Amino acid sequence: MNEDAKMNQVDAMPDPSRRKFLNSAALAGLAGAGLSVGLSACNKESAPAPSAAPAAAPAAAPKAAASDLHLHMKPGELDTYYGVWSGGHSGECRILGLPSGREIKRIPTFNVDCMSGWGITNESKKIIGTRPDGRLKYMTGDTHHIHGSYTDGTFNGKYFWVNDKIHGRLGRIRGDIFECDAITELPNIQGFHGIFPDKRDPVDPAINYTTRVFCGNEFHIPQPNDGRDLDDPTKYFCLFTCVDAETMEVRWQAKIDGNMDLVATSYDGRFAASNQYNTEGGARYEDMMSAEMDACVFFDVARVEQAIKDGKFMTIGSSKVPVVDGTKAANTDPKTALTGYVPVPKNPHGVNASPDGKYFICSGKLSPTCTVIELAKVADWFDGKLDDIRKAVVAEVEVGLGPLHTTFDGRGNAFTTLFLDSQIVKWNVDKAIQFFGGDKNAQYVVDRIDVHYQPGHINASMGETKEADGQFLAVGCKFSKDRFLPVGPMHPENEQLIDIRGEKMVLLADHPVHPEPHDFIIVKRDIIKTKQVGTLDDHPLAVKDAKDSGVFRDGNKVTVKIASLAPAYTLREFELKVGDEVTLILTNLDKVEDLSHGFAIPKYDINFVVNPQETKSVTFKADKPGVFWAYCTHFCHALHLEMRSRMIVRP
Amino acid sequence: MNEDAKMNQVDAMPDPSRRKFLNSAALAGLAGAGLSVGLSACNKESAPAPSAAPAAAPAAAPKAAASDLHLHMKPGELDTYYGVWSGGHSGECRILGLPSGREIKRIPTFNVDCMSGWGITNESKKIIGTRPDGRLKYMTGDTHHIHGSYTDGTFNGKYFWVNDKIHGRLGRIRGDIFECDAITELPNIQGFHGIFPDKRDPVDPAINYTTRVFCGNEFHIPQPNDGRDLDDPTKYFCLFTCVDAETMEVRWQAKIDGNMDLVATSYDGRFAASNQYNTEGGARYEDMMSAEMDACVFFDVARVEQAIKDGKFMTIGSSKVPVVDGTKAANTDPKTALTGYVPVPKNPHGVNASPDGKYFICSGKLSPTCTVIELAKVADWFDGKLDDIRKAVVAEVEVGLGPLHTTFDGRGNAFTTLFLDSQIVKWNVDKAIQFFGGDKNAQYVVDRIDVHYQPGHINASMGETKEADGQFLAVGCKFSKDRFLPVGPMHPENEQLIDIRGEKMVLLADHPVHPEPHDFIIVKRDIIKTKQVGTLDDHPLAVKDAKDSGVFRDGNKVTVKIASLAPAYTLREFELKVGDEVTLILTNLDKVEDLSHGFAIPKYDINFVVNPQETKSVTFKADKPGVFWAYCTHFCHALHLEMRSRMIVRP
């Protein structure tokens, strides 16, 4: 590297020595450099020192560059993009209006939401899943990655998929109503991390839309995990999973070396890939970061599915899902390999597809580098035309400390979050390839900007599509410290918005959010077509006419049918007996957009909302005698307070 | 009324005939005027026509008046006020930064929040309450009104109280950590609606701060509600409740005629009051609105408490709480009366205390009027100096259709939400008194502004204190319709912000929110003093030293003690046996602000967060054999993904 180029690349990095690969010693060094905190009470035997907490992260003032991006919507003015957000360990998803950053909707998914009745109504319980006694199987969830369905390389607005890391579930959000309509628990998975839908079919070129969702798996466990092989870590492994986009059934799984985190898919449909850390198979973090290189594992989807057709699969435990062997050892011949492991430095994290369809970019996390993998060369390796799959790496350049995720502006530039540096680095992919190819004058770093603080995911407007339009990007910052009024020990996280239209990035706004704004995509508003009023026929039990209301008894099985019409329920009162098993069905016969009603039953722990023309039901046991005024919880009318139904439970 | 005055008062009211009291016929008339919707499927026998839905509400453009109020915080800039919000049937509370409108924190209260572990940890379950089998007693809640503790007539930032309407509970939020620390279920209450803390002691003038919280009760039920008297509505009644601000124990209750909604307290500590609708005792809304006048019931707190000292009380069912008789019939002699019923037009809703301490203002809801009650005259009535309590009404003026709630600018002006008109009306209290006193030239209406749409609560900066500063107000609009990008049948609600510094109000911003932003107060930021890091000693079970970690077994009762120090848990693995009853205690030994950790156990449905120096615990049964990688869910470190503990459950 000549001096000029070096100066260019290390701009804003005062200590070039920090830019070596990070190993345990280097991390300890970081601690010494002021990035470690709270260690005084640390027993080094049980919890070693490495800590790169945000306390001493730079809180530099925003750069002076100005932006004229229209950010603040005037009253009544609509945003121009939808933000589709995962909500981390809140278990929910969220819809934002962008660029204003306003949260328009929470979508309860793996969590319980007593406002809408998610986890309370029979309809939502069926989606979430229940135990034999009727209780919810799970009330917790940890949504990480959310991605949309594609047609012709861009979002079609039909579906969004999101994972639950805690319990290994894939959820689907309908784009027309922004509600969860399906959840699938993946078999034999623990720590379900990355997901990505495919962008076209790997076999049939006529199918130019999403039909599969690929799922990475992070935690290695004994298979099946029923108490066997607890003490033999060599028996532990992970599974990569393919789910059908329409039926939400699991199509197949693949046994893999290492722990998978993020997932990407190629625009031509041939490849899915997942970054991997802990190819060491360690159980302690020191062991998980002992090797200098991990990998990005590629799946040749058509070959995997042909192998299954050919009967080359096993099953695990009680699961009927076919499982192919995708381990390195079983895929040594490229021409028949189902998988190819591209070596990537130390514990890589994000893998992102460039909008020109040519590259996957892996972020180093514990290496200060991004790795550019050329997909045509990966294909060459699978086709026997490239001797070493590592030769598919066309660039591996230093970008800063703790690179995690990358997005794109559609003009050849990549934007990578640097967790340890609390920065975003903008770099030019072609220049990085030139630099890696030997042109040390190629100045690939274009700009850096401080963010506040410790950024994780990043995504630009339409950045996950061929239509990446380079207007602005959002970045999910894990720490907010001093950015908002103090609210006690539990801090909000900080979504920041950055103008990327010019050469220099411009920080536009801080938005505090309930943890965790994990991942997100930014979709042009004309792609989303919503249905603003329900359809009576969508629910088989709809009370379509007020005259159909009533209490219908079959022994102690009682069905209560009610309709709502502002400001009244059709049943002003209804009677039950202690011991009755009651199913209450409520249809909202109001037809006007936004005229929703709620239904709460005091002491019976029931509340839910019915939107116009929708039907919901709940099932409960009448176990308390007395009078219980069911009432409307969703403000609907001047006589909303008076909108009640008297439930009489006779002893 | 002369023509000029009339023109002034009816400004923006095209049809003066609409300004009569609303009775059933008038409401039906509204329907005819285009305010009714969705009635085609309505069976008039079971669900009569009255409906004043928002469909045809005016969507006028904001007025042209400009505002220079500093609204949009630059990156890193802090807001100047805290907004303390109730969350309606989401069951939570919220902290906003104002005037930016950014939501800084959700405070789980009556709901379940799988992010923080509210409803999952032993500590939160103890506050919420459990059933004999250990499950939560309730997972739903409906927060309506939130108010702060006072010293010397202004907020002191110590506590905020919020009600749960569904199950009749009072919750308390600590102002130093913005977390719920206590929940009390009120005995023999259904439909707990308004609350208000007192502002000084009614007996001891030295106690110039909040010691009691008063609670209104909306739904009349048989007492006790155990299945008796189901068919005799004359036996149904409501209870007004006084809760101790510190101990959160119920001090006393009072039997009352009618249904109570909002509550107010006087600055001198003598009176609490509650607006009442359904003094008819009806069970159908038509019956609840048949009388032309309802009431605002006043409680002479010192007299009530003396009566209890004198043994003049009953108890109800198994409750030990003393209950005085506050019905009209039992309080006919003003000089000994515990209560006084001030007649107020038809189904009044809000009651608000003016910051000068002189007046309570009742909003008519079904009458187009606000009623101004002079507290000195109410005192005169209780002291035998005023023959008719209705003479305490010093003004009753028409303001518009559907008046619900009122706030103040500290400069003599009141701002009242008009639900049916979708407006806020600004009116001058002194001018209204002059007008009602006979001066028909007194132009009390100062300004009107359209809001979007159907406003409920309203509150101005410091508007509930003697320090009302008249900077801006927030208004919770129940419908948002076309104000934001469409997101399906479930709409957000709309919090609007309005500049009230000048004579004309100026609409500043729309903020979409998860339903329901029910009520709120706006507090100057220097009043709130938060504690940003926990204290180890706050939890008796804290694992104060990493060396104290371990698995401690007593038969099948197992205690697992773990500490967290980024990026590791002190126990990298721990072993259990199927059948163990496990209590897991986790202390976060990190000391740096914002360095929180999570702890999730896959398939065991556990997740919670521990903030720096905090301790949390969970209790569960080890009922599944295998390996379960507990992991950190709250992003903490570059090695966050590697922060795990292997829980091994042996068969």
C-alpha cells in the first residue's frame, strides 16, 4: 500500500494496529484501549475479560454536511416508503413510515398483545400453537430478520417472513393486512437465526418469484435432542432448512458444519448461502473464535432437491423432513457437491447480495474486513471450472472494526456497519476489487460517518432489490446512552436515518425504539396494496346478520353469537351457567374503515379487537358466578362508554 | 344573545340546531345528517340506529397559522418535556419525549412483555399476581388515566398512577426508573375508570404532597358479585375508592348512585369529585341517556375519613375495606353530608381542575356544554352557606358537539376536545362566567381547530399543575383514517401536537401510535430524576460475585446462580435433571449504563432482560431432556452472538 492509499483507507482510524484480525489477545488489547468496562467484579476464571462495551465509544458531533431530504411530514402528509421492521426479543414486527420514522403499526407475531387479542383469540392461538390444555405453547419470541417476497428481483409486497430465534419458528406476515397468518416451528433446530426468501426458481426459469424461504441455524445440538449424546459434542450439528413460501411446510433440511447466522440468496435462484462462525464447534466463546478462518457455505438448491428426489437423505427423530448431508466431508467433489464452503475470515456475520446480482458480501465481525464473493465464480467451482472455491473471493478489504452488515445504493457503493467503531463506512465495490487485485491506488473507502452507538443491521431504500434507489438508509443502533431523555436503566435503542444521495453521508435523525429494532427492509410505498376493511366471508363462523345473534346451548357447550354496530352489541345481555364451556363469536358489522370495536370481559381475562367486517372468537370456561359487563375497549363512538353487554353467570 | 355574540360563539358550527342537548332523537338526527354509518345490516330491535362514526367528519386542511416552536430535535438533541402516557387496552404505559413526540420507553404494566420479561420473571409475576398454579392471574389490561404525584401543587416526579379498567386494578410507576412497582386489585369493583391523586392532605395542612389516590367505578354490579341479586338491578351499585399512595393498600370505599367516569381533586386537598353518567341505573345505552341531567359527585374527604373513624361504615363480602354510604338519599343534610351531587347536563365525561385552583370543569359529552363549578361555592354548600348545590355552577356554556376533556394554558383559557366536531375549542373561563352571568357580549370562544379525528383526552404542558405553562398541548385522536400510509384494517391512532402559545392554535404534527394512547400528562424535564444504573443491594438474591455462581441442589429443588459480564455468563454450562424444580437467578455485574443483557432458554419459553447491576429470577420445571443453549437476547458486545450458556437436562 503506498502512503496516499494508506492514508485514504485508514481515514478516521487513529490506530492502524487495531485493524489486524482480532483474536483473544487483540480483544484483550481493546479492553486496554478503553473499550472495556465493568470488569472490576469479574472473576477471570469464570468470565474472562474481553469486553468492547460502548461506554467509551466516540460521541462525535454529526458532520456539518447538510441534507435537503424531505424528512418531517407536515400534518396529514404521507410518507413515501414503508419500513418493515423486526422487533427483536419483543417478539413482534413493526411497520414504519419513512423517511419520517413514525411507527405506524405493531404486528404481534410471537408475542402476546392484549390490545388486538393476539394470543387470546382462538384464531391467533391456532397460528401460534397451543399445549394440550389449550394454553399457548410459547409466549416469548426473538424476531431477528425480516425479508419480503420477490417478483423479478424486486419486492412484490405479498409476504414478509421473520424468524423466532428462541424457539426456532418462521412467521409470515401478509402484506395486504400486515398481520401474521402462519407460523411454522422448524424441526430439530435451536437458535434459528438468518432467513432469506429465494428470488426465482433454481430449476424452472418461468417461476420468477419467491417460492422458498431458507433458514440458518445457529446452535449445534445432539440430533434428535431428546437427552442422547449430551456429553459428545462431536455428535452435535446444525441444520439448514428450506420452507415452502406458500404452504409454510418444511421442504427439506441439510446437515452442516459450524454455526450459521445470516442467509442470502442469489438473484438467479441457483444459490442460497449462510455465513458461519464456530466452525470449530466450540462451546465457549474463546473456542468459537480460535480459528482464523470460518466460512460462507453455499447451497446449490437444485442439486439438493435432486438428491432428495433420488432418495439420498435421512430423517431425524420423529420428523419426516428429508435431511441431506451438506457437511464438508460429504461434499468434496465440486461437480456433485450440494454445498461449497468459501473460506471467510474469523466469525463472519452478515452476508448481503449486491443489487447487480454479481456478489455476496460477507462482513468479518472479528476481522476488520469485508469479503466480496463473485457468484459466477462460485458457479464455476460447482461446475468444475474453478479448482479452489476460495478463488471466488475477488476482494477482501479492510473497512474498519467490527463489520456486521452491508447495504447498497444501486450506484456501486456498499455501506457497512462497524460495530466496534460505531461507524458506517461507505466503500466502492469495484474499487475494492481493483485494490484487492493489486491496484493499491484504488481508493475504495468513500466516506465514514459516526452513528450512535454500536450499529447492527443497516438497510437502504429498496437496497435488497435490483431497484436499490440510493435515497436514504436506516441503521439499528444497539445503544443509545445519551441520545434521549433518560428513562431509567432500560434504554431505548436508536434507529438512525442517513441521507445517502450524495458522496458524503448525512445523519438525519435519531428515533428511539423499544428494543430491539433488529432488522428491516425499506419498500417503496406503491408496492404495498393494503385491504383496509375485512370481508365477512373470510371467517366461517361470521355472524352475518344481527338476527343470527343469540346463545346456543348444547349441554354445557355454549356458543354465544354477537355482532357489533356502533354504539351497541346485538346482545345487550346474555346468560351462562357456572361450568359452561363457552365459545363467543363476535362479528363487527360496521363497514366503515377504522371503525373497530373491542370486547373485554372483566375478571375473565379476555380482550380482543374486531376490525370492520371481521370476526373473532374466544373459548373460555364460565367458572365465576355473577354479573360481568363486557365492554367495548376500542374507542368507537360518542356512546363508546355506554357500549356494553351484560354477561350473567348463574351459580 | 345578540347577533354578534351569537356569531362569535357558533363560529365553525354551521347548524346551530345541532347544539341542543342530544337525546335519542337528536342522535338519530345526527345519523340522518351523515354522521351515521354501516347501519344497513342493523336489526333495529337489537341494535338501534344511533351512530356518530367518523366517516363523514370534516377533514379540513390545517389552518395557515405558522409556528416557530422547536419541534424536530436534531440528532443528539434532547427534548424539553417528558410525556407520560397510558396505553389503553395495550395494557402498558409509555414515555414520550416532547415536543418531538418520540416514544422513548414502553412500560409494561398490566400486559406481558417478552422483551423485558414482564410477566415472566418471578419479580414481575409477584407484582401482577398469580393463580394457585403459578400462572399469571391476568394477561390483559386497559389503562385509561395516568396522573403524577404532587408536592405544592405541581408534579414531584416520584410516582405515576394508572388504572386497569378491565380487572379493576391500580398500578403505580416509579418516576426514577419508569417501571411498575405495585398493582392493587380494588375489591368489589368492575369497570374502574377515572383516577386522580390528591394534592395535599385534607386534614393536616403540613402534608402538602400526595398521600391518596381516588378511583372512580363505572359498572354497577350486585354487591358482592357472587351470583346473588342478578335479576334485581336496584341492588346494583358502584363504589368510589381511596388508595394509600405509599402502601398501595385500599383505605376506604364509598357507595354511590350512578356510574362514575373521570375523577378530579382540588388543590386545597378538601375535595375529590367524579363525573357520573347513567344516574338512571340503566342497562341499555338508551336507558343510560334518558335523563337530561346527571351529576358530578363531590366527596368531602375529611368527613368520609371521620365517619370511618366513627365506625359509620359497612363491609362487602370478604373485603375488610370500610365502605361509607355516599348515596344521595343518605346525604341530604349538607352540614353532615359526605357527598354532594352537583347536577350537570346529560352523561358528562371529563372533569378537570383549573390551575388557579378555583374551578372544576365538566364536559357534557351528550350536551354541547362545559359546566364550570366554583369550588369555593361547593365548600359553601357543605358548610351550610349555600342552599342549592347547583348554584356552585358559575358557567354552563355551549362549546361544540361532544365535549370530552379540558386542559389549560395557565393564562385563563381552557381547551376542550369536541369528539363529534373533531375539533378543539379554546375558550376563556372568565368570559364564560361573564356570559353565563348575563353579559351576552362576553365572547368566550377564542379559537377552534380541526383535529384528525375524534379527539378524546387532551393535556397541555404542565396543564395539570399550578405551573401550567401554556407552551403546547397533545390530543389523543381515536381515528386516523387517511393520515398515515395504509396498513390494513387495524389503524393506528393519532396523537397530535398543537402550539398554544399564541391566540390561535397551530397544528404541529401527527404521530401514529399503537392503540390506545388514552390519557397523558406533560412534565417539564427537570422534574424527573432518573436512576440510570441498578443497585446490587436492591435484590436480596443478587449474585454479587462471579464466584458465587453455581448450581445448588436440595433434592429436586435446584437453584442456579449466574452472573453476566459482557460477553459471557459466569456459568458456561449447567446441569439439571428432568423433574427438577428450578429457580434461576441472574445478576448483571456490568456497571456501565445501557449495558443490559438478556437471557433466553429455547423451548422453555423464557426470556428476560437484566440491566446493569440488576437481578432477576425465573422458576420453571425441567420437563424436557436435552441440550438447551441459553443465550443473550439483548445486544451487548461484538461477541454477543457467542454469549451463551449450555443448559443440559439429563433424562
